Amino acid sequence: MNDKPIAPVTGFRYYDFLLGGMVAVLLCSNLIGPGKVCAINLPYFGNLDFGAGNLFFPISYIFGDVLTEVYGYARARRAIWAGFAAMIFATVMSAIVVGMTPSADEPWNHTLQPALEIVFGNTWRIVAASMLAYWAGDFVNSFVMAKMKLLTKGRWLWTRTIGSTVFGQGVDSMLFYPIAFWGIWETHSLIAVVIFNFSMKVTVEVVLTPLTYLVVNGLKRAEGVDTYDADTNFTPFSLKDEGDVRRRAS
């Protein structure tokens, strides 16, 4: 590896695809996921219920890990804000569509409208919890990922992907469920769901670690960069790319 910093590269071949994929996963988790509560029977635990949206969020964190590891915190930050803006737009448009009066000329609207209200008519608490948990959790994940890369000097990628997920998903779970369901669910049920969903998300990260290695190494070779955020301003309230120190991938 050449340790000499080089000028920031703007003409990435695959960054836009990763950003688009991350946004797509986030939209699916908020539009498709909340429409169904799933149940799984586990030994010693019995039946555990969880929102189908939890199947998507671990994948979004993998996108965040790849973006931070290859392109740096500043560009991962742009992707997080893009996902946040897309979630706001989808939420507002869903509320408008659900709230509009259905046409009396369509005979099936009397069954479609209640279905739309169930799938897309989330309460303000769930919407607020989802937005805040995503925003905080993803920024914590990316921050920890970038800082651990500096501490490990780019070695032991698995420690960063799993460690950042532990912190990021921990923040996500501890924000979403209490905000969305405190006072609605029994306290013991709330705690059990938080623990189960956190464990499930971290487990998915661990299982998919070989795939993360494959994608990260392939992108570093294809893009010719490996970003270390030695001088990056880690404020989440910016869209600038400045501060990245880039090193050519070996």
C-alpha cells in the first residue's frame, strides 16, 4: 500500500449504486416492513413477535459499513442524509395518499382504503421513532466504523463491522421501541423485544461478514482507494466531502 495521501477522488464508479441501494432498503423497511408483524418460535423463549421491517435494517447497516470503509465517513454521511430525506418524502406522500378521499366510482375502493390505512397509516409515534432511530443509529455506526479503522490502522475489518453494528443497532433499538411503544406494551415485553431485535440484527451482521469482506475488497480494488478519516470533521450536520485522507488500495 502507498501511504502517501492523494487528492480526493470524485469520479467513483460504484458509489451512486451503493447510495441508491441503501435508500431502497430503507424505503422497503419503512413501507413494506411495518405492514406485517412476524412471529418466530424459539427454544426457551417461545413465540417472539417482531416487525418485518427488522429484516431490512441489518442490510442497510452493511451498506453503511461498506460506504464508510471504502469511501469514508463524509460520503457515508451524505448517504445517510439521502436516506433520511427519502424516508421523510415517502412518509409525507403516504399520509397524503391515505388521507385523500377514495373515488366512489371504483367498487373495490371500499376494501382498498382500509388496507392502505393498515399498511401505510402508521401513528406519529412510530414514524418519529423510526426516523430518529435510523438517523442516530446510522451516524453512530458510521462514526464508530471510521474511528475504529484509525485505531486498528486498517486491520481486522471484522472488528469494525461487528463493533460498529453493536453500537449503532444498540442506539437504534433503544430509541425506536421505547419511543414507539412505551405505555402501549408491557415493560417486560418491550425489553424482550429490544433484546431480541438487537441480537437478531447483530447476528445478521456476523453471518454476512464474509460477504462484507468480499464487497469491500472488490470495491477498494475497483475504485483504487481506501479511505482513512484522519482529518474528517465528524459532525453529522454537513454534506461536505472535505477532510478525507485517501490512500491507494494495495
